[in-house]
Amino acid sequence: MAVGLPPGARLESVECPFCAAGTPQEELFSDPPFAVKRCSGCRLVFVSPRIAGDQVAAIYGESYWRSPSAKDFGFTDYRADAGNWLRTYRRRAHVLDGLLAPPARILDVGCAAGYFLDVMRDSGFEGWGIEVSAAIAREARTRIGEDRIHIGTLRDHPFEDSSFDLVTLWDVVEHLPDPVSALVQARRLLKPGGLLLLETQNVESVFARLMRRRWQHFKQAEHLWHFSPATVSMLLDRAGFTPVARTARRAGKFVSLEFVAERAVRVHPLLSRALSPLARLNASIYVNLFDEMIVVARPR
């Protein structure tokens, strides 16, 4: 069974959400029972067949946050890596310099354990979160507040329209079965003049093209869409947004040396073996392969 595929999960085939029905798809590679395809019209890369949209939420249980095979699915130990996530978000938050000032209201969609909201609270912002995984949302409620974290999705949130200055989706949009409708929901939650920030992988980056099917972001159970600068602009346009900034400069992460050794197997098993002694060192480094992008947009 494929890593991350729940027993008895139903699969579905999908088409490009941006092009006309029946637009041809090129299969880039097969990873049974999944396949990674590219639309011949707009070059959006996506997984089809994939786990059915109404079953996707079920994969984000405890085994996602403590995964025995994180190179293919989930995280080795998300909670144990809290220090690196906090350092990462402190650096990423500078993307908002000059665009947002405290005490602005922020909604973080897919907030996981609440690390981004924790960082922004320290800077004087007010934060709320949405998280589909009850397993990790309990950590966010402890960290941010029981009444500030909604366990669910943008479809069933309890928030009033036009109530936030910023909606963020960090490493989230590629997981959503219907990203267009999700961003439409996010737009309704923004105040006039509010901002949307999303961070996702860039499938047409130099590193992604170099690695091809070995690219570390090809994790078929969870990463359903692989955007490029062109296709993420299409996504925003369909949802009623206009991009105002895009950068890869702050899209890296602080990671443990154990993580580096583990992911090196994607390059070559011998490289991973050579780096394995690093896993015993309690140290972290900042890694930016410029294969991820942060995009800021405003509603039209």
C-alpha cells in the first residue's frame, strides 16, 4: 500500500481546474496507485488519480505528524521540531514588513500547532487559526487559545465575513482538494483592503526541474497540486485576487541535520548514508533551495 493511503480509501480522477473539460493531460510519472500529470493547456501539475476529496482530511491523523516515512508522507516529529518552526516563521514574517502593522487580525488556515500565530502574537498581532487535523489542533489550542482555533475547514468556519486583515496559508494550498473554492472562502473573510498570503512549492524551479520525479515535494497522498508562478497566478485570478508580491527569498526553512540526512535519500541513497552521522548532532541549519514561493495578493 502507498505511504499515506488509508485502508479502503477511494480514489478519484480529476481534471485541470483552469482549462476546459477534456483538455489533454501528460503523465509525468506513475507512483501506483497515483500518477502525476501535467495539463497540456496551462501546465498545471497535479495528482490524478488521487485520494477522493471527501476523504483527504482523514490522512491528517497522528501518523501524519509522527510519520515513520517522512520523506514520502508527513513529518518525522512535528512537535519536537517546534524550535525550528518558530525560527522559520520569525524569518518569514518579514515578508509582511511594510504591508501589515499590529494589532491587525490574522487568520492562519492550516495552522497546525500554531507556531506562526505564536510568532505574530509576540509582535502584537491578534491571531486565529483553522486546522483540519484534530491531532495537531489540540497543540494549537493550548498554545494560542481554546476559543481561537477552529478544528475544521474554510467551508465550516465560525468567523464573520470581512473580519480579518490577513489570511495566510503556509504550505497548505497544495493539500486542498478544491483550492479555488477555498480561496474564494478566504476572500470573503478579508476586510476591504485586506491581504492574502500563501506559500507553496514551485514545480518549475531550477531545483525541481533538476530533480524531476525525485523532487522532495512529490508526496502524492498529500500534495495534490504543484503550482508554478504562472499557475499560482491563475489560481489567484480565479478566486478574485490580484498578486502584489512574490518571492522565494524567505521561503526556506530551519531544519535539523537529521532532516537533511533523511531527505538526501531523494538525491541518492549513498548520499543519505554518507550524511547519516549528522543525525546524531543536535543542530539545525537554514535551507532555501528556491523551490518554494511566497505570494501576497489583494482581493479585486
